[in-house]
Amino acid sequence: MAIEVRVPTILRSYTGGAKTVEGSGATLTALIDDLDAKHNGLKGRLITPEGGLHRFVNIYVNDEDVRFLGALDAKLSDGDSITILPAVAGGALGFAAAAALLGR
Amino acid sequence: MARYESLLDACGGTPLVGLPRLSPAVPEGAPPVRLWAKLEDRNPTGSIKDRPALYMVREAEESGHLRPGDTILEPTSGNTGISLAMVAKLRGYRLVCVMPENVSAERVQLLRMYGAEIIFSPAAGGSNQAVATAKQIAAEHPDWKMLFQYGNAANARAHFETTGPELLHDLPTITHFVAGLGTTGTLMGTGRFLKEKVEGIQIVAAEPRYGELVYGLRNIDEGYVPELYDASVLDRRFSVGTRDAVLRTRQLVEVEGIFAGFSSGAILHAALAVAHEAVKAGKRADVAFVIADGGWKYLSTGAYGGTLNDAEEALEGQLWA
């Protein structure tokens, strides 16, 4: 059994358009390395050059934010379900509009 | 107290009600695990947003940012707009809302009824279109005032000074507080207050996970994290999909008689997760969560009836929280 990873639309150029991909790894870091080996370039969109999780990327293990589960060190098990989402909490379009209005 | 000088004075002071039927059963002799719902739909315009709207306007008046007759411009997907429209009407301001097209018809009707003007940003164009729309409006009307709920400290302060103290007063044994994560104001304000007062309390966020259409970003760097957000206030953060939110929203009304909007269902879903964990661990828990608004504004979605698949489909592409 592997770990299922749901990929958001904007990152599917790395997965040949696939909505879900499979990977393996005992930690989130290991999983992302495994994914990157199969889908070259994906890691660079999730992890910053400094080695942290990208500010605008949220990753959930079984629907829970990994930043509260040890972030990249979060422990994973076979059968876990991972969801990657861009950071646009409720009212995504409102946020963007608000940020633009303030010139940010 | 049941008598107020004006509607604005009747903001807050909402009831906290137990959910004896939805609270998980515990083995005999085990400590109780109880769910409590804070009924924020009992605010003047029917949502928790009355609290920050009132605080943000008051603060802007006191600082001189707002002057009589000013126009307020606010990007909002609904409830904040409705609250601001009411406050603006009573305090003598004009309100213009920028909102995406994909919100429920009732929200639009309510806003117009309260006297707000609405500028839609096309849903199909995603956030790029919204940015373009907003930039254009701001350029054309440099005198319009923004309260900017995503970065306005008065938003979180409303909850620090009212929601938090009310919860502590009504439930001194509180162990968990669960609320929705949008502007993050509710969780930041209430969470900070409760963390100061209650040792070991867990602050839990429930974040709506929409259908793909809503995440209309061109690339990751267009993402946005509200300025108010401080991850250190939270202990857990759950992403709740449409299906789970609808399921729990229906349970609220079917089992406990609470007719709520879908964001409250998402919040209940996270509250139940921590409640069940407490049962497993054999720990006492008093889990308080927010009913953010009533279900009235979402009836036209049709998602209260039919199968869960139907409901999920009906809400696809909509901002239901």
C-alpha cells in the first residue's frame, strides 16, 4: 500500500495532468523526495531554497495541516491520504482583491 | 440583559448551548466529553461577523480614518459585507462591496436590502480577474476607505474582548475552542484570550476545502495568508471538504435542531474529531465551537435536501463558508 497524494490544478503540469499520484516515505520530506523523483520539479514548488515549506503551500495529512504535525518531519504511514493546496483560506477571491487594493 | 439602546448594542452576548445528542458517548466511569455550540447566528444580522464589523467601524471612527458620509469599500464574500452594511447604515456611511459572483443569491439580496452597493468580480476569471477589478476600483476612487478585515487588528480584538470572555464566563471548564479559519480573526482573538486564561486549552481551526474551481490561482505565488494569521495561536488545523461540511450541517439540524450554514458544519466536523480523540484517550473535554451563521442564506443552494452527492454537486464552485 502506498500514500495517495492529491495534487492541485496549478501543480498538475508536473504530474502529467494527474489529479492524484502515489508515493512512499516515512516522513513528509521522504515522500516529497520520492514524488520529485517521479515528477521532476515538484519539490521546487513545495519547498523553498532554504528548505522550509513554501509559505503559500498547505499540505494536509488525513485532512490535518502538517505544520501542526511536525511540518516536513511529520510521520507518515501507508494508507495516509495527503492533500496539497495553495493557501487561499475562505473567500479566496476576496483576499486577492483586498491585497491588490492595498497595493500588496 | 434583554433591553438595548439600539441594535448595535445588542451585538454579542450569544448563548452557548450543549449538544447532548451529538456529543460522543463515553464508557461508563470515564470522564465526560461534551460539545457546546456558541450560537453566533443570534447576532443582529445573523452572523458572527457583526462583532468585527462593529469593532472595525468604531476603531476607524476613533482614529479619524472614517468621517461622517464616507464611502467604505470592502472585498467580502458575504457575511462581513452584510454586517458592515447594517453598521454603515446606522452610522451614516455608504458601503461598496467587491465580491465574487459565486456566492449565494440570498447574500446578494441581503446586502442590497441593507443598502450596500455591489461590484462583482467574475468567478470564472479566478483571482487574477478579482485583482484586476479591485485595482481598477481603487484607482478610480482613491477617497474610498477600506477597513480590510484580513489585516485589521480590530477584527481579532472584537473576539479577544467579547467572544473569548463570553466563552470563559459560560464554560470555565473549556478544554477546546473550534472555529472557522477565513480572515482568522475569530481564532486569533478568541484563541489569544483563552490561551492567556486557560492552561492547556487547545485552539482548533476548521478550514473549508472548496471544489477546484475556487482555487483559481495561476501559480502558487499568488496565494495569500491573511496578515492577522499567527500560527502560534493554533494547536491544530483541519481542512474540511464540502461533503463532510454538508453531512455535519444536516446532523446539526436533524439531531440537535440547530439550523446552521455550511461553515458551521465544517467546524462541527473538526470539533467531533477532537472530541472523539478525547474519548479514546479517556480524557475529560468541553469542546466549544462556533455556529457562524444560520442556514437561511444557503437554502437556495438546495444542499439541505437530496443525497450528499447532489449537495456536493450543488455547492461545487461556490464559496459556502
